[in-house]
Amino acid sequence: MTHRKLVIIPTFNEKENILEMIQAVMNLSGGYELLIIDDGSPDGTGALVTSQQIAYPKRLHLIEREGKLGLGTAYITGFKWALEKDYDYIFEMDADFSHNPEDLNRLYNACADDGFDLAIGSRYITGVNVVNWPMGRVLMSYFASVYVKFITGLPIKDATAGFKCYHKSVLKGIKLDEIKFVGYAFQIEMKFTSWKLGFKLIEIPIIFTDRTKGTSKMSPGIFKEAGFGVISMKIKSIFSPYQLNQNGLIE
């Protein structure tokens, strides 16, 4: 059976990486399609994507938004688009090659062949597999996941991971308009919600390599949001149990 697969990549000022990333995904076996969601990049990232759509008219898609609206809202926009187009498997991935495009097949196989609903590319499931990050950032990321597990019970070692494969049933089951966070907390909230709804999650070991081109989008506010967001998610789960989206699509 042939599955329709869509890779979603949010971008903001990624002109140094986007052409190479498009080629990398297009050259993979398996017929992946790619949706770029660009937040009005002043460096012309959106125009570079458009220039490649002539070569890949049915596989390369672009949504351009006005202004920098945040990682979480970009993915929610992409998820809704993917569900409307009825893709079977939907992936999250960064544009900067910190995630190796060749690992998309490993995430896909974990879902399509092994029966998991959400496969997570994990930096910490087999130790610490991070290249070129300062030690302070590695420790902050690692212990963020320890903190998440302690507060929420989420049985995931890389709670902030942003390299994932969802079966469409997960995104149909989540009330996407109720996902509120935009940074690290968005990644945590999506995993926590999927887990609370009873979907099957698995971590697949990957090697995460820090970007060599372009500028990181990390900021102190992202970590602050995650810290308080984890507590609010736990409280919500106690007083308002998670329920599947009965519409089977999006709300």
C-alpha cells in the first residue's frame, strides 16, 4: 500500500539552508511531499521555495504568512492543511539540517511497519546524541525532559524533540485549536496530549547536529514558556481529562 507522506518545515530566514533541504527531501525514496510554511522571511526564503516549485509542482508546497507568528501556529496551520488533503503520515522537521532527512524513513517505518501512532526522533533515548551544541545548552535541553517527566509522567526522554512522524489519526484526534503553546512547550504539549489520548508513542534514536548555516531562533522566552507550560498542562489533565476530537477532523 502506498501512503501519502507530508513533511512540514516552518521557516524564518533560512535562505542558507532551504534549497539544499528541498533537494534532500525530494531525492529521498518513498515519494515524500514537502510543505514549507514561511513566516514572511525578509531574506527571501519564500521566493527561493517558489523558484523550486516549477521542478516539483505536485510535491513542493508553500504557505506564506505575514510576520513571525511562531513555531506552534506554523505547525497547526500545516497539520490542518495536511488533514484537509488527507495525507496518511505527517512529519515535523527543522530546516537547518539539525535533523537528518534520511532519518525520515526510520520514523515512517516505526509507524507504518511497527504500528506506532507517533514516532519521535530522540536525542536522549540512547545517551546524549548531540553534536556541536555548547554543554550548557545540552544540559538545559536534557534536564528539561527530566523535568517534564517528573511533573507530568510523560514516558519520553526527549520531550522537546521537534523531529516527529504522526499517523493522521493522532492529528485528527487532537483538538488542534486547543493547542496554545508556540515554542518548546508546543513540542511538549503535542506529545503529552497524544499520550493522554492513548496513542502509541515510540522514540527512535537520532544524532542531532547543530546548524552550520543561518541563525538559531532560540530565545529565553521559549524556555520560560516551557517551564510554566508543563505545570499548566499537568493541572489541566487533572481537572479536565483529555478527550478525543469526536469530529474526526479539526475544530
